[in-house]
Amino acid sequence: MNHTNGTHPHAVTELCEEGTRIYTAALRSGRIARAEAGTAPCLMEFSLLRPDPDDPDWLRPTPPSVALSRRLNPLEQEISERRRLSTELAEAFEPFMTLSTQLGASSDSIAVLEGSDRINAALNMATSQCQTEVLSVQPSDRISERSVLRGMERDRPIIERGVRIRTLYQHTARYNPEKLAYAAFLADGKAEYRTMDEIVERLIICDETVAFIPIRDDQQVALEVRHPGLVRYLIKVFEFMWSRAVPLSVDGPYEAAPDGITEIQHSIAKLLVEGHVDEAIARRLGMNVRTCRAHIAKLAQALGSGSRAQLGYLIAQSGILDSGAAPAGPNGHR
């Protein structure tokens, strides 16, 4: 038996074999020699043995009922104190519980997630528990454009579980052949990717039960929404955009229409007429400013514009923003 400074490394509830034997013998005989009890110093530590007042060479056992009472008293006092504290806490929060009930709001229907670690942890948990479908909208800004392929790679284990995935990107996601190849590899009926020119904000929905939306431009604060009504509304928003998007495997957005102008250039023309500057247009359409200006130059060439001011006028006069209308030439002829 290992003794350290005359102590045993165990609690009174785990009395060692030697201590049990000696304490039992002391109870039966009424006392025990101090020398014999030396092999179990824990008995003195726990006050199960005490010096015999008539003979210092002997020890007397503490009655079990007395020893138990001494051990229980502090525990009962602690339990009593904790019961008092729990009662005070219940009384303190009772007015707020009543108010929450009156408002009819579930405390976990909307949660604020701060920091990328907490956001990603919540997203990973939701997707790992997803059983039917994941819907997502991913605008192509600088951050998400670099992570599009990584996001597609994360889709693989979800698809392997039989979960359907539908994801919306902006048309700029089509520039990377690696992304296109990976999307084609995953497109087996369980994963669908579509693009459109302009997307408002990020959105992820799992199993029609939980949605995630950012509430700050730096993507460091998000809402985890579990309110059934709000989730249904967000699903309708997704389906509205999905029905107007183009499958990623189709080259339509960058192919010239009969009027010689691509869908991207139509989108740029619309924003130019609305008065947006190049930087704002590029940001809205998820492309860099240089690419945006290259499209504007092609648009100007197609319409025969010699200046930026003239370009806005020619766009308005050409009719290219009118659905199904053929564009007017530089002299206004259709």
C-alpha cells in the first residue's frame, strides 16, 4: 500500500481494504492498538479512530452513526443552500418567463451567431443532421468566389448520404473551369447548381426547418432561424430565384443573344441606366471592376457609343432592356 506523508489518496466513501479491516476489528473489540492501526492512516484522517484518553497506545473507534452524521451535516447544509438559491433564481426569472409566454415567442426560434467559428459550427451541425435537402444562395464576392470550389467539396459527403443539394451562384462562378468540372462530377440528380446575374445575399436552408442568413457585411454575425413561418418565407424566396436561374452546365449567360449582347451585358446596361457607377455594378454582379469595364466597352461597341454619356442614352433608346425587343443601331434604326 502506498502511503504519502501518512495519507491515503482516497475518499471516505472509498475506504481501502486495510482501513475497512482495522475499523471493523476496532468496532468489534471497542479499541485497537495504535501500532496495528499504523498501516491505515486514513482512519485517523477521517476521524474513524480517535486516541484513547486512558491509554495513548490505544485507539477507540468512532461509532458509525456519529461518523456518518459528521459527514452528512455539511452536505445537507450545502443542499439546503442550493435549494434556497434555486428558489431565488426561479422567483427572479418568473416575470420574464411570463412575458415570454405572453409574446408567444420561442426562445430558440432565432439565435444570433457571432464569429466565424460559431457560425461554421452551427452550419456543420445543421448540415450533418440534414436528411432531405439543402438549399443555398452564394453571392460571388471576393470571399465566396474563392470558396465556391471548397463549398462544392463539402457537398460530397452530404450527397453520399442521399441528401439533395440545390445551390445558386452568380454568373461569375462560371469563369473557373475547375468549378465547372467539379459541379458536373457532382451533378447526378442529387446536386444541382444554377446561376443568375444578381443575388441579394447569402442564404442556407436545411430540411425546411432551419435557415442561416448574415446580418453584417463582413459575414461575422448571422442569424440561425428556426421559426417555421420565416423559414417557409425564405424557401419561397429561394424558389423564386431558382426558377429564374440558369443551370451551371448551360453557357447561355455568356453567349450573345440575337441582338449581339450577352445576358451579363443586359444586366450591366440595366444598372447603367439606373445610374450606378462601375464599382457598384461590379459589386452587385459579383465581378471585378476590370471585367465589368470590359463588358461596358463591348456594350458600347455593340451600340456604337463614343462616350459614357452617349452610352446611357443609346441603351435607353435601343430597347435592349425591353423584353423581346430588338436593339436599335447607332442611328436609331431597328
